Amino acid sequence: MILFKKAAEIRHWLDNQARKEKKIGFVPTMGALHPGHISLIESSRAQNEVTVSSIFVNPTQFNDPKDFEKYPITLEKDIEMLETAGCDVLFLPSVQEMYPQGIKNRMQYELGFLETVFDGQYRPGHFQGVCTVVHRLLEIVLPHNLYLGQKDYQQCMVIKKLTELIGMSEQIKINICTTLREKDGLAMSSRNMRLNTEERKIAPAIYQSMIMLKENLQAANLTKIKENGKSFLAQAGFKVDYFEIADARNLETVDEYDGKQKLVCLVAAFLNEVRLIDNMLLN
Ligand code: AMP
């Protein structure tokens, strides 16, 4: 695996690959890698001649400074995992390299409704930060295929919108990969490393709450099953930001289910200091 720290150097290398008409797959990450990330690398390897990954813990997407400070960093292990998975190139930029004009005076992206709900509502500025960094990464890597995890359902929609806003939606195909879970259903996440033994035992309740909801879903008013999900999590020890059912195509909240709409359940909840998110397609 080749490691680049400078945008100009990786771009120069990728220009050579482009001349040879190599298909480029890209997997952006914030590191602290787990098998979920590696599954994205594997998808990219199966469909592209060159797989590029990036590790950058983006300061502007953390609305809570404590969350940023405590974000796990396991660089040596990450490099080993990427190498074992057969990733070809790792881009490891500094903050200066990603924000050559500085962190202030950033471009604002017109994300509209998407930015007003769920993580947009509960983490102000988060998706603007995601867009800033993904925009820069896409312009540096110019991939044919981009690999994202369904684990971050709303983020996938935001990045799709971003590619439209920046005029790259024709050249970049977005591939959304299924969420990898631990045996007990907990969605793999870098933040799981921050859970203590007690919290780790409670954490799969998020998955259980969504399974219960899926099993009880009927064409009817959904208020009661949403409340049941929320109180199940509260009783398990979570502080719930949201436990919602939305239209899977546009994230509009659904209260009356007609039996036909494609639905997604979206959850964000704190276990003490650690915020976990998850989602499940319901039909
Ligand atoms: P992150 O490092 O958390 O920013 O994640 C980098 C990419 O990996 C994003 O596209 C995530 O959606 C994806 N990802 C994170 N967790 C999982 C998982 N459990 N299964 C599949 N993909 C994941």
C-alpha cells in the first residue's frame, strides 16, 4: 500500500493511473477501523482496479469538542488492516492539507430539508463539515466509485446531494454498503471502543428496539410503536435524541403508514457520554 500525506502527490500518482484508464474506488474514513470499514474496501476491490482509502478525523464535523478530543485513533492498526485487506493507496492528510484556506470562511452547502432533521437537527453544523471535507477529498481523488456505509443513512443522502451540488453526480457512482454488526446486533462503530463493559452490554438494545419495531409494523398510526421504542431504550439506560420512522427516500417523518411507503427507522441515543446511531430499513 502506498501512503500519501500531500494532496498534490496523491493527485500526481492518480493522474498516472487515469492515463492507464484504471478504475478508481474510494473509501473515506475517520480511522479507528473495524470490519465494517474493511467491507467497504472489499466492495471497492471487487469493482475497481485501484482502491484508495483516506483517514482524516475532520474537526469541523464535530459539533461537540469533547467528542472530537475523545475520538479513537489507532493509526498503526488501521494501516495494518488496510494493507491486509489489499487497499492500494492510503491518503493521510493533515488539517492544513485539507483546509489550505483555514477552517473559517468555509463554503456553505444548500442541503435544504436534509440538514434540518435527525442528525442535522441534533448536531448543528455537522453535515456542513462532512460536505466540506468530502468535497475536498472527491476533488483530490476523483473516484469513479465512492463507497459509503448504510450505517450513516442520512450521511449517504447528504453526500449524494453534495455530488449533485458540486456537479460530480454523473462521474461518481455512489455505492451504499450494508451495515456490519457484532454478533449481538450492535452496529460496528469506531465509537464502540469508548463503551465500558457495562455500556457495551446495554448497547445492543438499539438493534433490539428496531427489530421489535419491524416485527410490529402494520399499516396504521405509528405513534405508539415509536413511543414503545423510545421507552425501551430509556429503560435500558439511554438518553434518546431520536427514535423515528421516516420515508426511506426523503427522510420525511411518517406518522400514518399506508402499508406501501418504503420506511426506515432511525435512532440516535447516548449511553452516558457516547452517542450511538443506527438505522434499519423496515420493508
Ligand atoms: P467513519 O470512519 O465512521 O466516518 O466511517 C467511514 C465509512 O464507513 C462511512 O461510509 C460509514 O458509513 C462506514 N461504516 C461505518 N460503520 C460501518 C458498519 N458497521 N458497516 C458498514 N459500513 C460502516
